[in-house]
Amino acid sequence: MIEDSGTIDEFLARHAFDVEEAVRTAAAREIMPRWRRLAAHQVDQKAGPHDLVTDADRKAELYLTGALSALLPGSVVVGEEAVHDNPASYEAIRGEAPVWIVDPVDGTRPFVRGESGFCTLVALARGGVLLASWTFAPAHDRLATAVRGRGAFLDGERLHAGAPEPGRDLRVATSHPDYTTDEQKRALLGLRTEGVAPRFCGSAGLEYLAIARGELDATAFSWEAAWDHAAGLLLVEEAGGAHLTRDGEPFSITGGNALPFTAARDAATARRVAGLLAASARPGD
């Protein structure tokens, strides 16, 4: 536990492994025993058939809420399922207390289908600034971590996103147009151009990890929910990447972003993708 005179940096130096263990334990206890074993009554819809929640999501988030709060007294937890039940709790992201941002199962639809493309996402932030993140893919037993200013790692090996190969089409994972506004649809059409190879995204957390590993060049996402983006954005930054909204500003986890936004392997690619999104979004272009 952190003392009154301590700092977040000291907490991370002493307890980053404890956070990792909490994430692994949540997956081992609540997620993996239900993978490929879900009964129909353990799966519910929230906003619609594309927005699912399972017993694994709920129980893993409850476990993480208790474990993370205990590790860092005075912190608060903003979890996807708790915010669904109480939307006002999202406001804690804008407060001054340390906040844990939790997506217990990112990629719930693949999880429900019995596929392996899902992960657990945890980020620690304060005052809107991302400080640390954990991205755990339990079906593959792979853990990516990042601490601001200290780099990004996958299973202990440092990650370097690098730059896209010159002359090759940019590989970009994008939001599905069915879940976007008309303006966002226009913006995303800007990626249907020579030199860009867009495809629809899977788990956001795993797409960010692919960027940090240099396996994907960029994303173009049209939603702001911090639990989907916080962990991955810091991972990409610490691997040498960058992120920009459609108006050329870095993405903010506190909201108010011009969407869609991009995260990319390097600053030049981020500027290129953000420029294409901005130009296409303007009516009449």
C-alpha cells in the first residue's frame, strides 16, 4: 500500500508486479473457466446485439475493482460494466484521484464465439494523464506493460513500433461503419485510397498491441470509451508511436475528441492518417 508521503512513481516501482498478478488472477478465476463454456443465460445484450456482456466480464471487473483499490488506497476504479450501470461514475476519469481504467474482457464478441482474440485491459491515470498500463491476452498467456517514460514491454521484451516499410500500403484497423455517425463514415472513407489497406478492427487492445509490435501500422477508431483505449494508447506511445484526433490534437481520455482518431507506429503515419480522416470528413469533399 502507498503511504501518504509516497508518489505514484514509487507505487509503480514497488507494486507493478502486484497489479500484473491481479490481472492474471482475474483472468484465471473469472474469464478462462468460462471461455468456450458460456451458457446462453450467461450472455446479455447492452446497447444491442453488437454490445455484449457476460458473466466473465462482470465477475472479472468485480475482482479487479477490489484488488486494485486495495493496492492503491484513495484510488477509484472506472470499469466498463460499472459505468454501464452508473454512467455518472465515468466522471472520475476527470478527477484528481488516481483512477484505474478497466475493461475486463475487451473483445467480448470474439470471447462469446469461443475465439482467442480478447484481452483484459487495465490502465492507471491521474488528472487525465496515463501513467501505466497492462494488456493481458489470457488465451495466449501474453502480457504487455507500459509505464510512462520507461518504455513498453511484451513478456519482458522491449517493444519498438518502428516505422512502416516504405512503398508498402499502410495497414489500418478501422471502426465498422455500422457503429458510426454520418460524419464519421465520411471520415473513414478517406482511408479508401491508394496506399492504404484498411480492415475492420477486432479487440481494440490487441490492435494497439499489434501497433506497438510493428505488425499493424495504424488504427482509426470512432468511439471514445477510455477502457478500450487507455491501456493501448500508452503502450503505443512508449513503443515510439503516436496518436492524433481528426483535428490534429492528441487523443484525451477525458473526452471531447474530434472523431475518428488514429494511433500509429510513428508520428508521420499518425499525421498521414489523421489528415486523410480530416479531409474526407468535410462535407462536399
